[in-house]
Amino acid sequence: MVECMQKLVFTKTHLVVQSTKFLFVSIDEVTTIDCQGWIVVHIYVVEGWKHIHILLTLEHVLFGATTKNLIKVILGSLLEYGDLFETNLVSN
């Protein structure tokens, strides 16, 4: 069931990203009460004067919140969804 829902959400996200001319990526790093680091990767698009916010992924930061490690985690999560962005870049 979860896999089906994930596929539907990804398909909808892919359609929204394909149809936009501008795409913004935002990252927010948080630390939980038990001192675990997490990164939330959001994408934003503007569609018909509406600002649409999409949660792309939530990534666990395992080896500390150093600049080098955060960049590695962020790039890894964006590469995981590379075809989502590649289609947008090619079509626009």
C-alpha cells in the first residue's frame, strides 16, 4: 500500500515539475530531541500565480552536520530524483 501511495505522489510531483518554468530547492536541517540530524529537501514551483510547496525527501544525517557531509547528503537525495529534474530541464 505504501509503495502504491509513494508512486502516486511521485507521479503527481513529476507532472507538476514538468509543467513549470521555475523550480526552487530549499533545504532545512533539524536536530531531534535525541540529537539526530535530519535534512528536509523541499521543492517549490509557481503555477498560475500559486506557490506550490512539495516535500521531496527527508534524509537522516548519519555522520554529523559538517558542511562536507551535508552537501553529500543533499546531492545524494537530489540525484536520487534526478529524472524528475532532468525532464524539466530538457523540456524547458
